[in-house]
Amino acid sequence: SEQWSAACAADAAKEVCKSSAAAAKRHELRIMLHTGKSKADTPYLCSVARHGLQIEVGPTPQGLLRGDVIRTTERALRLALEYLEMMNKGHAPEPPPSVKVFVDRGKI
């Protein structure tokens, strides 16, 4: 919807205005789908609920804190929660007709 698009654009503008050029870097959104696997095969927090959500931004080496990645993760979480709130109030925007999704095929 136009309201959702405007909210996302305003949020992005705030990030650019208040941060350095490095912090304004955008990380590509990738959606990963885990289907047909038991909870034992996917022992992640997001698999505990009926409809789990996992936000992972990176790549980032273990033990390293990157400000731009933290801000992107916080933004993704905030936007997800805002969307869920809009959905619960009956004002959720229509999803796009198609979305690129990555499917977990297991270990190679």
C-alpha cells in the first residue's frame, strides 16, 4: 500500500540523515524458506513457533560487532513488528505478486 511504502521510505531517509555513509549502506533482503524439515533438523529459535521468523544480516565473522549490520537488523525487526501490528489491526498492505525466495536444501 502507499502508506506502507511511505513509511519504509521515511524510515530509510531517517537512517541516511542520522548516520554516516557506511551506516547508510543497504543490505539486500533475502528470504529463506525452511520447509519439510523436523524441528530436530532445524533447532533454531524461529522453528519453535508455528510461523517462525528469523532475521540474519551479514556476512559477519563470529565475535565481530558491525554498527551497520546492527542498525540493519534493528530496522528489519522494527519494520517486521510494524507490519504485524498493521496486520493485526486489519490495515496490512497487499504483498507483492511475487517474491524471490531461497530454499534450504541442506548440507552440500
